[in-house]
Amino acid sequence: MKYSIAFSPCPNDTFITGALLKGLIPARHFYTPHIADVEELNHAALGQIHDITKLSFHAYAHCAGHYSIIPSGAALGFGNGPLIISKSKIYPDEIAGVRLAAPGKLTTATMLAGIFFGNGLNIKHYLFSDIEEVVLSNECDAGVIIHETRFTYHQKGLKKICDLGEMWEKEISLPLPLGCFAVKNTLPATTQSEVAADMNASVSFARKHPEALTDFILEHAQVNDKNVVQQHIATYVNDFSVSLNDTAKRAISELFSRASEKKIIPPVKPAFL
């Protein structure tokens, strides 16, 4: 059977899916790729557009009844959090009063900003790759940055106000969940399990043979710099990306609990394959 699989052009996603899509592993099914910005993926998930999709955990909270979390492919770990940056000096306790650019209403980055700085922030949403320029042009006072821009902002003279991942780890002492791959619940249970096995094989191959995916990753990356790409993959792909263990699942549940307490999302119980 052929199923649609949606993911972002970011290096961690193409690293994870590359072996599957390039035919480097024996897969149980055929997959039609759809590549889009994470916020586009989030909204598509709400509409149940794709059979398998990468999405932010924030978005998953709003469609948990329709998708189950695949054990492989997640972006979850330590030292991987979104950053809040600015052009001029701003202190963390001033964030509630500034114009804040964020990479999408349904991103986990926006969820974390609400968890730590309140649900009434003055936020305007942009494509993640535009946020540095938005701050540099004074259209916003500060920005929440993710993906490749996490590694390039300082090259443009921007300053880090805080690291939302560090704040999470200090307060929660668990890895930070950012995003995951999920599969439609309407697919047969055996198919869901087979998709999960294909995803596991793909990321396992990538970790053993990263050089086989270099061209595929660079073809789609926003920043065509091998050093940035390697940093990106090292930050967002780890043992949790191969398989979500009990610690990872506890972290995901804790994220949803904190966000629900702040009225950012409704109460939700994640469904794991």
C-alpha cells in the first residue's frame, strides 16, 4: 500500500525519513512525501490530511483523538530548546511586555513561551526562517527561534535572552519534547505497527550510515552549511528519536499537563503505539 508522509525540510526530519524515501531500507509500504513548514504540517494534522505526519507536540494535543504517536522519529531531548532572542538587551522578566515574534500558533515553541511567561503574551506569528529579520527590522522586539536559526542568530548580531529548553530542564528535570511523527488511527492496527517499524528502520539506518543521506538533507535544508546541518542533527536526533522510552513518555505527559494548567491546551492523554 502507498501512504502519504509529511515532514519539514529541517535536517532532523530529512535525516530520519531519508533512508525510507530513498529506498535504502526494505520497507513494508510505499510512501508519498509531502514537505512543508512545521506550522503548515500542524494545521494539516488538525484536518487529518496526511496518513503519517511530523507535527509539534502542541498541535498533537489538539488532534490526539485522530493520531497515535509513532515511537521513532521524535525530536525530544536535552539542550534542544527554542531560544528567545533580541537585537537590544532585554531581560527575561521583561518578555511579557514586549512584541514577540513566534514560529506559529501550534508550535511547541509558542506553547513553551506561554508556559513560562503567561498565556497573554503579545505574540505575532511568522515563518520560522523570517523571525531573525523581523527582530532586526524592529517589527518585533524579540523572537522565539527554532530549527536552523537556533545556530545562526549570533552571526547577525542578535542576543539570546533565554533558552526555553534550559528553563524546562531546570524546572522539570526531564527531556524536552518538541515534535513527533504520528499515524492516523483510522489505519488498521497492523498497518500502524508496520509504519512504525519502517520509521524505526529508517532512523536506525541513518544513525549508522549518515553519509548516505548528506545530499538528500542538504537538498532540502534552509541553511546549506554542512556544519550547521551537523549541529542541527546532533541536537535533535538521539536515542529518543530511535525509540521513546518511559522517561520520554513521562516528559510528553508532563508537557501536556503544564500546558493544560495554563489553559493553553485542553486536557489530553497521548496515545502511543
